[in-house]
Amino acid sequence: KNFIGDGYRSLLLSDYASPYPFFKLTANLGNVRYMAMWAYFNDPANTSQLRTDQHKFGVFHYLDWNVSNRLSLGFYDSVIWGNVDDKGHQRGFDFNYINPVIFLRPIEAASGSPDNALIGITTKYKITDGITAYGQFSLDEFTAKEFFGNSGYLNNKFGYQVGFRGPNLFGVKNLNYLVETNTVRPYTYSERYSILNYSENSEPLAHPWGANFREVVGLLSYSINRFDLMGEIDYGHYGLDANGINYGKDIFKNYTEAPKLYGNNIAQGLATNMVYLQGKVAYLINPKYNLRLELGGIYRTEKNTAFNDKTAMVTFGIRSSFRNIYTDLASYKTH
């Protein structure tokens, strides 16, 4: 799987979505690391007229520059296009996207290409040995004259992340922490046609919550001998779709279905608050295979004027995993 960024979440490319086939090239030149990747995605049929899944392609570029021992900057772009265009014509892989030069294609996309382009930047700064600040900015679409107008313009679609992390909190060896906030405006990652949305197999390629949300998440972990302890607290404020109206959280809907052009603000729609708490204790049985015995607990509440859901569970088992498994998810619509 692929992940771009320095935090818990990524607003550019995360490891949340299902596995997908890809071809990736990487190169290192001094303090610069460059990645170019081409991927093939599945887009499940969502209408009764479509009997089989559709497919789409993606190209991704990322340049990571270690400016100094403390500062690093990253530059990202991606383009998603459908195997079939909006007129139903077979398109297949577009060999124009073989070009590995970063930012070349999104500039062309912004000038009238039918594809879905996303650009972004990442930054990381080591303040002290125990504190590292990091952030991301993702830009899906914007109109220059509306961008700084604070008018809630529909096509100003972007997100940003700010976080702090570090080891040995309070001087305790192996006590690691992370505090992070993520904000994504309504309709970000969605497109005019559903096949062009920023997803794989009906799962977001970036933040698993989609769009139209604010999130604050904190993580604490501690390791001693073969024991690992982890705690998480996550708070989210977001707006769900209601009464069949697309308020911008569900990236699988066309943003052309938005009810208004201006006045689109974060958490519009059915304003919802979520609190998620998780704790785990694990004993590492076999380090080679990351085989561990785990005991965990989860408590989650999701509340708005339409429903008040509460979930509590205890988990126990043996697992071997070399990837992240996310259970701190948010709803997309009412139920």
C-alpha cells in the first residue's frame, strides 16, 4: 500500500483503500526523493443499468526535498481518469500520462481537461528532538477570485492538516505521541461524474471520512520488552446528507448535485459530532511475522438531531498484520 505524509491521516494518498495494482518508480538524488506511480482502480457499479464494475486509472507524482536536517518539503500531484469517458466511449490507459514530470498534467487539467486533478504540498519541521511539526495542504479545485472571498463557493475544494508528534514524551523512553487536526471542505475529492471521484473500490484514496469535516485526533503508544500499549482519542464534527440532498461529505456523489453555489461551509447538512476512544494491549509472540496477542476496547458515540448511536466493544485475538487497519470511521449519511 501507499501513504504520503508524516501524520496519522493523509489528505493526499493514504493506505485506507483496498489494495490495487500499481507500477511505481522511485529515484533519489542527494536530498531529493522522487516518486512516480500509475495505478488501476475498480469503481463498483452503482446503478441498476450497470451490470459490471467500471474501472479507472490514476497517475501520481511526489517530490520530497530534505531542505535541511530539520526542514523537509514535499510537492504532490495526481490525476484520475475513467476507462470510459462521459459519452460512453472506451478510453483505456491514456499514454499522455506516461510523462513523469510533476505538475505538468494538473496544469493541463485545470485548463479544460475532463479528468480529476489534485495537487498538494507537505511540510515537516523538527523543532526539538522530541517535537516535530508537520502539515499538508490538498487542493482539488478552486476559482481564484472566490478563493479568498470567504463566500463558501462550491468549487473552492481543499483540505489542510496540522500536527505534532515525537518520541520519549516527558523523558519516558518509547512513550510516543501524536496530535493532529484535519479539515476538508465540502465536495472535495468528488467530481462531475462519479467514476472520476478520488476513490478505489468505493473507498476514499485520501482521508477515510471523505469531505465536509473537522477532525482532532490524538495517539499515545508505549513499548516495553514485548508489550505494546496504544491509546487513541478522536473527535469529529461533520455534516451528513439529509432528505436526499448532497451536502458534500459523500465523495461518491457528483458535486453538480449541490443545492447552492455559495454559502457552503464545513459541517453543513445534518451537523454531527463523533467521539471515538480506543485502547489496546498487545504481546509480540513472533517479531519476524509481527504475530501478536491483542486485547482491546472501543467506545464510540455519534450524535445529531436525527440519531444518537453508541457502540462499545471488547476485542481479543491473535493477529499478524503489516498494514494499518482503521476502525475510527465516520458515517456518510443518515440511517
